[in-house]
Amino acid sequence: MIKYILLLFLLLPAALFAQSTSGMMPQGNIVKDTANQTDLIDLAKDLFRIKPGKVREQKGKRVYFSILPVGGSAPGGNGRALITSTTAGMYLGDRSTTNISSVTFAPYWNFGKRFGLPLRSSVWLPDNTWVIQGDIRFLHYPQYTWGLGSDHSYDQKTLVDYNYVRFYQSALKKIEPYLFAGFGYNLDYHTSIKNDDPTVSLKDYTGYAYGTGGSSVSSGVSLNLLYDSRGNSINPLPGAYANVVYRINPTFLGSSNNWHSLYVDVRKYFPLNTSKPSQQNTFAVWSYLWTVLDSKAPYLDLPSIGWDPYNRSGRGIDQNRYRGKTLFYFEGEYRRDITENGLLGFVVFTNVNSVSGSSSLFTSWHPAAGTGLRLKFNKGSNTNIGMDYGFSKGYNAIMFSLGEAF
């Protein structure tokens, strides 16, 4: 475990150092000039001959809505689904000193037993004095699982049915420019956990005794440290991001067992053409290490691919495909505009993960890759509609999204 802790403390300073050497002025609060940009709203105005009203001076408060109803596969497989994603972005203070706040509601339903009602928010108070983060979900979630590690082949999956309630809330105060610290409360409540096949015992299949039948509760507090110079989390400008969450789940707060976890997430965005800042030409990297520090964490709360806080990791890999007590992840993506007005763009990405369980961490690697198109929906919040195709061994999928993966 010592080597994992050392790796965490190596990742975080590296991200901060990369930001400090990228230029004399951090890029987080740069306001992107959208005068020469075109989005779907502009096209709709032209198509229906909608004349804009009198331009009024904006005082820093304006809501930008983006909505995407689409059919596709819900995360984790188990059939087609109707997915609707709505994102609202708003500045609560001066745009030069305040990041854009965002609220995302992305319900889905597979016309059967599976549905989800997730609501996520990131609220930046004026001058970034505080950031309030929330993640509330209610899911009825039959999902395939492959046990711990990577011994099971893709076809050896088993379907697990359960209900899931998540309530995460945190408040972080600015202590230095771009650096925040605070506390949070985290609840994961799984009920009616059972295998879809009554002849298969989830405990025997996974070889794991905790949280594999009936229900499980993880209720705890977290210590949060955040560095964010991006300015816009919907479609980050050049900058850096680092997030450290140490979570404590004691039984006296209602947890089924005492356990702790550590999550460290670092991201960096490199502009490749600084002569045209209005044009997207960026290389982005993302890495996280997620580890459970005790042996009694419930099975469904163990680190798993695609179960990062925003369910964006592992494009091209089935959600939940790899699960263990420790998971390491790395992804790189190249982002480029196709048209000068920013309406169309493309991305190319690749990612890899390693998970402990059936074998040790870093001894087995699971790669994926893919590409995608981008269509500018709302230039005010810089929100893109994304359509990605990703693939890995035994699996491929088309994914739709509002905003970038990271």
C-alpha cells in the first residue's frame, strides 16, 4: 500500500508543476471570444428567420441551456435506452474572476426494468470564494459484473440487479488562487442486491463476502482538496485540475462496515496552437488512482471502471468491466476544430487501466481507443454535443454526451 500512496503524492505535484510552467498567467479565467463562433442556436435562428432582440449589456449572470435527447445504450449494457441530458451553465459573478457553474440532469430509461435519475452540480460563488459540489442519484440498475480483477472473459459476465441511492455533497473554500479545501458527506445505499439468475450466488461468483447480497450502506465524511485553473469544466480551456478525496465510512454514521478510501484525479490541457486561441487544438491527459484502504468495503462500492464521479472513464470499455480494491487509469485525447467557426470538430482518444483483484496492480493492462465528432450546441457555455465510437477487446459502443469526457 505504501507504493500506492507514494504514487498519489507524485501525481499531484506533477500536475501543479505542469500548470506553473505552462506560462506566466494561468488560463483558468480566460473568457473565450465567441464573436466569430457558430453553434446550433445560430443555425436555428437563421433557419427559422428569428431576429435577435436589442443587445443588452450583460452583468455577468446568464443561464446557458443545452439539451440532448437520444437513443443509445445505457452505461453497463443491458439493452437500448432513451437518454436525455440537460446541462445548464451560469456565471454567478464576474466572468473574469468566477468559473462557470453547471448543473446536469441526465435521466435514462431502457423501456424495461432499468432507469436512472442522476443530478450533478458544481456551483462557483462570486470570485470563486467557494465551490459547492453535489451528486444525487436514484437508480434501478441491473448491470453486468465480472467479479474482481480480470480473470473472467467478457462472455463470463453475470447480471446483478439492485436499487441505488447516492447523495454526495461537499463545500470547499478558496485558500489560494485555484486551490480549495473543504469537507463533504457521502452516502451510497444499495438495496435488493441479487443475481438475476437465482442459481448463481454473487458471493461465490465474485469470491467477495461484503455487500454481495441483500443490501449495503456506506455513509461517511470526506476531506477534499481541489486545484482547478480550467475556468470551464463543461469544455475546459487550457489549464490544470487535481482533486484529492479521502473518505471515511464509520459504522456510527450508518455504514455496514468501517472502511476508508482515497481518490486522486489529475488532468492537464495543452494548447497546441496559441496563435489562434479561439480555435480548438488541444491535447488533454487524465489520470486517476482510486484505492480502498480496508478489506470490508461493499462490493458495489469498490473501484470500478466507468464509476469515477462523472462516469466518464473507460470509453470503449463496458462500464463495470474491471473492478478491484485499487484501480489506476490513464487517458489521452486530441481535440481539434474542423471548421473555422468552431461548429464542427473531432477527437481521437486512447485509454488504459489496471486493477487489483485476481492479480496485482500494474501486472495486467486493459487498453481501449476511439474517435468522435463534436457539434457546437451552445457557444455561450462552450457546450459540444459529442458522438464517440470506442472499442476494446470483445466490446465496442457508440456514446453520446453533452460536454467533453474530461
